[in-house]
Amino acid sequence: MNIATLEELAALLEHHSQSWTHTHRSELLPLLEEATVPDSLLDQRRWERIALGFWFKEGKAQREQEFTTDADEKVGSIRVEELPSAAFAYYLQRYEQSTNVYLKARYALVLWNAPKPNAYGRMGNLAHTHLLEALATADCTGRDKRRDCIQMLGACCDLALLLRHRQPDTVEAVLDRFTGAVPFEAEGRIPLLRLIADTGKLFKPDVLTDEVSLACEALFDDFFAAGEYDACEALCPLARTVAQRRGRAVAEWSDRLGRTHEAMAERRLSDPSGLAPYEFYRRATEDYRAAGNTAAYDQAFQRLNELKSKIRLGATSFQLKPEDAQAMQADIDDRIQRLTQYSPHDLLEYLTVHPEVLPDYASVRAFAEQHKGSFFFASVPTSQLDENKNTRRVQSDEEVDKLTADFYEWMLQFRLASLVPLLAACYRAGNFSYDSFCAFLEKSSWIAQPLGETAVNGQEVVYTWKDLIYPILRDFFQQLAVGIDGGRENFVLSIDSLTVKLEGLLRDLLQRSGANTTANDKHQDLREVFIESLLNHAVAQELFDESTRYFLRYLLLAPGMNLRNNVAHCYYRYQDQYSFDKIILLLCGLLRIANFRFEPLDPPAAAPTDESAPA
């Protein structure tokens, strides 16, 4: 295709820009790049290519691609602030001439993001208006078009919050599609509900009418009747959030989630292994407990116990039958397919808080107490063997603790059977990386927050934990890349370093949350308490739920994996002992300890000038 004039370039864009993003890479950009243009239009074509490549997060333009070098430098495609003034003048001209609402919205957002003196403040409101206009006529049928509409609605929500512009219209655009006032395919309504649940400042209780609640219930009923249980599982927590925001009872949504997990278990009862049904029934017991449905809880727990006859504790490894392995692999594949579609932030949030990542301690403990003294318990070893082949006999009052740890280990191994290939797949998919991990910690944790303390010499110092944690993450992702490329990864540095850092993070978190972490020893010297005491501290019990505290105890102490002791005493001497499993669990521990924010430090007072200094 030959483009000889600016008018012909504009006509090409006007005709082929029929979506917000989804047709750009497949249709528009190939046409633009393959077209023959004179030298006088090379800059304009390049600027159009750059504008089409920008994506927008909370209204801010993000460059199309970004990478981190070995020197920790960020490189990639051009940023909006790196564009010349001539580019912004061109975008303004194109905005004024264009009649395509998708292009006008994009030009306006680029101009709104432009640095001074090229910034155009009014363009944010205009971009928002054009996106709403595009949504009014957009065809949202089919997966790609539906996803395009959801992205536009998300951008509208961001702009409505940032600019306080057309908030009622934006709320209406989302709610009309969710409730069915504007036709929208059922598969796309869960992302809409996630948008409603996550944007509480926009979707306040006064706009969440009974119609929204009825739409949630109808959507669940339709999915459940169609056997779309994965959709039901995603829907229930979001609907519960909306119900809670409205001040309505949430128990019914926990009950629906329990029914969903029971149905998922029933679907897999024909699997010889019984592993998938066991897990789903375990989740159902949690759901019914939260719902206060005692009868359903008892029934699910009974079914859970019926499946426990296949569990074999006390073995370090076992061979699955081919059909068992196939069933388990199907579960893993399903989870990988779902989570590789998550955004990097949502993936890390899933690893931080989702109950399917780690076993539930209450369920494990209940099982151990129920089977104390039974033939099942007789199969549990009565001695512990550490990594250095030291043995210790398990005392009678520790038997339940030992059984709890053994059963927890068994459950954890099956969680890891999906976590390990999942994170490898997410690394390949691009939503699990060093940059995304650091960005998540920057936004959603206290790791990068400046912290102040008084040094031994009396001086006030400011530090951040990211200086200690980010090098570990960089080493981990470098080694992960080696392993994925077919080499032999080496997690020695990352495991050794992160193991000891977790104790320091926990201690610092508790101290800054009001806990006293020191005590007098037998010589009446003041010493820091051991990590076991930290995890039992009243403040730790307020900050972490029971499952998280047990996981950290199991990870770092005996009778669990005892990583802290094994690293501190160098009991790991073979590279195979520094496994991918261990670093993944350490990262899960990091995410849970880091999942808080402190109040920011007050800015330092300005130094007195000569005029204001006391005589």
C-alpha cells in the first residue's frame, strides 16, 4: 500500500481503528508498518505507531514494552515524556480533525499525559467522554470485542475517579451491562463485577441497587445450572464483597460457594485418586463454616473423611497410578490456563491471599486430632530426622503436632505440584517477572517504604527493606530463566538469603506494630526473642490468621521444614536441597509478611538558614 499524503495516512487510520486495542496488533499496525510512505511522512507514521502502542494504567500512559537489564536499568520502547513537541502538535492536529471516537480518545489521553509545556489538562475529560461515546455503539459480542469493552470500561472508571468527571455516566455504563439493561455476554460479567467490587470509591452503596444483587444471583444460577463451576467460584467472592458493601448478609454467598465446591468435587468423584474431590470438599467445609450452615458443614466434612482412607503419611515419596496422575495433571492444567491470563498484580495478589495456595491449618489440625490413637496415626513415624541426620523422639504430648505437620506436608506437596508448573508457565506468559514482583511490592507492601530508626550512635537513619529483598528477587528470576531455558538453576543464594531475611522482616513488622520483641534471658541479659515467640506474640495473632502463622512456623521451624535451622547451620550441602519448591514457599512467606502498609514518614524539617539560626 502506498501512502503519498497526510490525508491518506489519516484515512487509513480512520477506517481501520474500529476498537480500543484488540485489532491494532492484528490488523492496523501491520498495515501501517507495511505501507510505503515518502520521507516527509516518516515521523508522522512513527508517531502514530507509538500512540497505538501506548497502554493506560489508572489514566497514565505506559510504554508498549519495558525490560530490565543486568545493570538494573529499565529499557524499552519510547515513553510519552520522551516524545518531541512536534509529536504533540501533530496529535493535537489529528485530534481536531478526526471523527473516529477511538482515535480521538487515544490522542486525547496521550496529550493529557504529555509533559509540560505540552500538557493539555482538558484532554483528560475529553478522552473520558470519547470512551463513553465509543462504548455506546461498541459491538461487544465475542471474546476479543468483549475484552475490548471491558478495557474501555476500566479506563473510564480510572478517569472518573481521577478527574471526578462524569462519574454517574460511568457507573451507569458498567451497571447497565452487568445487570443486562445493555446486552452483554455472561462470560464478560464476572470481570465487570470485579470492576464493581474493586472500585469501591466509585461504586458506593447508594448506587448498588437491589437490581445489582438480583443480577448476581441470576448470574450464579445460570452458571451453576450450566455446570460452569469455575465461573461460580470466581463470582461468589466478588458478589460477597458487593453484598458486604451494601450492608447485606454475606452468608448466602459463602453458602453458594460451598455448593459450588461440592459440585466440583462430585464432578471428579470418578477419578480413582480422590485427590481433587478431597480438595474441593475441604474448601466446601470452609465455606459452610463461614456461612454458619452447620448441617452442610457436617455433611461435607463427613465426605471429606471418607476420602482420607487413600492418604498415606510417613512416606517421603510415592508413585501415582497413570490415571491418578492424569486427573491431577488436568487440575493443574485448568489452574495454569486460568492464572496465566491474570494481570501481574492479580497473580501476585492470588499468591498472597488466595486460600488455594496454601493448606488450611484448622482443617489439618482437626484431622490430626480426630485420628490420634487410630490405625492411621500408627503409621506416623515416632522419631524426627533432621537434614543433618539427627534424630529426636516425638513425645506423647507432641503426637498431634507431628501428625499435623505430616499431613500439612502432604497437603502442601499437592499445592506445590500445581504452583511449580504454574509459576513457570506464568514466567513464560510474562505475568510473573522481576519487574512485576518489585512493582507489586512497591504498591502493595511496606518493603519499599522508607523506615526510620535511631542508630547506636544516636543518629536518625532511614532505610528500606527493598535494598535487601530486591537483590534476592533478581537472583531468583535470573536462575529461573536459566532453568526454563534448559540449564541447571541454582537457588543457593536466594534461599540462604531470603530464609534469614524473613525473620528480620517479621521482627521489624512486629516492632513497628507495637510489639515488644525482647526478653531477659537466664542471665538477666536483654535479648531478642526466638522466632517461635514472635509467631506466638499477641500482635502477630492480630496481624496474621492462624493458617499464615502455621505456614511460617512450618516453613522456618521444626517439626516442619525447619529452613531457618538448616540454613543457619549449613545442613544443606547439596544443590538439590536448594530446590525450586523451597524458594517458592519462601516467596509465599515474603508476600504474606509484606502484605501491610505503614503510615509514611513525616518529611524531614528544613535546616535553619543563617537568618533563622539562633545566635
